[in-house]
Amino acid sequence: MSISTAVLKQVYNHYKAADWCIVSLNKNNEITYSNQHAQSILQINDELNDIKKALPLVAAESLEEPFYLPFYNHRDNVYDVHFVLEGDNKHIIMVPTDVIHEQIQIKQQRVHEQVIEKLRIQYLFSTLEDAHEELKEANSAKSFYISALSHEIGNPITAIKGYNNLLIEGSIDQAEATSIIKNNIEKIQQIINQTLDYDQQYTTQYSMRLCPAEMIDELFDDFRIQAQGKALILNNMIDPHIVINSNKTKWNQIFTNLISNAIKYTETGGITVKSIVEDGLLHIDVIDTGSGMSPEFQQQLFTAWSREKKSQTQGNGIGLVISKMLAEQVGADLILHSSNNKGSRFRFSVNYFKIRKSQQILLVDDDHDCLNLFQYYLTQAGHHVKTADSIATLKSQIQQHHFDILISDLNLSDGQVHHVYEQIKNLVKTSIVITANPTAEKIDELNQIGFDQVLTKPISQEKLVNSVAF
């Protein structure tokens, strides 16, 4: 008896295996055919035609409906068992799982990954739609952002929705679709993140020691591959001795945008970042050898969403706006210094007095948690700090070492520091006192005694570091 090609194909397509047992039955459930594997495994011979004796698992089955039994144990082996109906004929097909286990795992994993990926994409799309609706419902004061974002994210959302539908329908390769969707999600994230930065006009300053030359080296490492792709040379000409206290995150954002734009609009040559100190200002210039900008476009350069199409890689038009806003937040200015067909030069300028030198500091507090925290703040800002926890240790330290600045809590375990001010005032250039009782009378009293500054607890890192930034 021959087995139907359709039956064999059904099982083969499922397992991609050929080493199976096949037993065929008539409508009375009598064995009419068995292949060699079945005869060996089930011990079927001419005298045995009762399938229920050969294969006990079917004893409880009516054998009138198809069924599937995975992982059936038979004589120390494990099988997947299929019972298939074909007209008056019935077929029992047993596939050893040791042959197909790996294939099943791979297939199940792929199916699982596809399901998870579809759910993830659907969730992301739903989240993006919700975000888009929230933007539409924003108040009239945000109408600029709403209209601009609606325009900018419209195309990415359209692409995401279209390819998501194709993926669900199975009309496109999964890898191709997910790659396109991922790229468009990243575009939206970049636009939203930059717009949020643009809108945060009153962000908290967080100052720390910053070496611009080191920062540019780090950024050049990030852009190295992009520059090499266009054979561009990256040249850092910032004086490595320049140190400033400022918000490093914002400086990073500013110069990331400037260097990214320079690479984007430069096809040959390179990008140079250099420092110039003159007239009490530190200038940091980002210079490229790109195509430059038209005089008309230069007039709208720092206007949100404006862009000049001189590169195949198009931005979203707000990078320079954000950079200028961030420069203002750190007390600096950002301008287009010059631009022509030989390239462009952007100039970031900051007051030179903000460049801090390292100080020798004696820090005094009998609260060791505060003492350790304040020491960390000042050390991070590049200062050399020694500590004391009492008036006695203060006197010992100040007699043994030279200090530019004394910073002391007013009330110590063995007295108040203003009682010994006359003894120490000539041993340091600057004396700063910290009080937890900042009444107007107390502050005036301490100023009258001679302290250069009076700080109040609680005190922030920024306030403490700026108090010694001379």
C-alpha cells in the first residue's frame, strides 16, 4: 500500500525529518501497512494486525478523529505521534524527537521571537500614537512645537505604521521591516529629545571641573568612524591647560551638535576645533572645510526647523537652536563667525574669569558625613583639600600647611570658629564660614567679624564649588 504524498508532505514540512515510523490502518483499525522502522520499533509482523496491541497508547482512543501526541515514551525512546485520517484509511506516524528536537527548538524560538517582536512594535506604535495625540492636545502656548513636531514625525510614523501592517500580514521579511521601523523610531526619539531640551529654559546648572581639550578628544572618538567614512581629518587644537567650571553635559551637547553638523556638510578636508583667549574671553571655534552656507540661510541659521539642503544626510533643523540655547544657559554665546564656499566657522565664547585655578583648601566640619561630602565636591572640581573636625585640628593644620582658602562650619565640637578668627585671618587668603542659622543678623555679624563669605546649610554642590571659583 502506498502512503499519500499529501500525508507525507504534511509531516515532513513540520519536522524536516525523514526517519519516522508509519503504520496504516483500514476502517476497522486493522494494520494494512507498516514500514521497516515501524516493524522494528513496534514489533509488527504478519501475525500481528491489532494496532492496540502493537501501540498501547491508542487503546483508549476511538481512532475516529485525528490527534497529535507530543513526547510519547515507547521502549526508552521518545516520539511525536500523529494520527491522520485520509478517506477510509488511517495513518499513525511516529517521529523520534532526538531527530527533530533541535529543529523544533529553532522553529519555536523563531515563532516566539516573531510574536514578541510584533507585540513590541505594536506597543511602540501605540505609544507613539499616544504621544502624538498628547502633543496635539497641548495648550496654545505650545502651538509652535505641536505643528513642527507633527510635521517632523509624520513621515516616520507613516513608515512605522505601513511596515508594521506588512509585517503582521507576513508580506515582508521580518529583518527588513524591523530595521526600517527601528530607524524611524530612533528618528522620532531624536526629534523629541532635542525639542524637550529646547523647551527646558530653566534647567538646573550642575558645575564641575571641565577640560575642553579632553572633552573634544572624547567627542572625536565618538565621531571617528563617521569621519573616516568620508576621509575627513579631525584636529583638536584646544590648549590642554585650559580648565573651566561649568556644566559638562551641556558643553557635550553643544559641541556634539557642532561637530556632527560639520561632518555632515563636509565632503573633503576636515574639522578643526581650536581655542583662542583674548579680551577676557575664551573662544572655542569649530571650523570645517565644507560647502558653507548661503547669505540668505545665514540670516535664519538659529531659527528652529530651518535647514539648507546641501547634504544628502538631512537633519531636523533644531540642533543649532538647541546649542545656542544651551550656550546661553552656561553663560556663553554661540555665533556663526564666518561661512563661505571654503567652509564655516562657529564660535563658542565664554568669559575668561570662569576659568578656575586649583586652590589649596582647608575644610572644617565636625559632622563627618558633611565633611566627606564637601571634600568630594571640591576635589571633583580640581581643588586640593585637607580636612579638620575641630578648632584644635584646624589650628594644627593651618600651622603645618599653606592654604589659600579656609571653609569652616560655624559651630564645632570644641567651640565656634569666629572666636578664633583673629588668630587665623592672616594665615589664609580667603575665609568662608557655613551656618545653619542664616538669619540676617547672624550673616551681618559674621561679615562684620571679617569672613569673606557666609554660606548657609543646606548647601548644594554648585554653590559650594562656585564659592571658591576665583
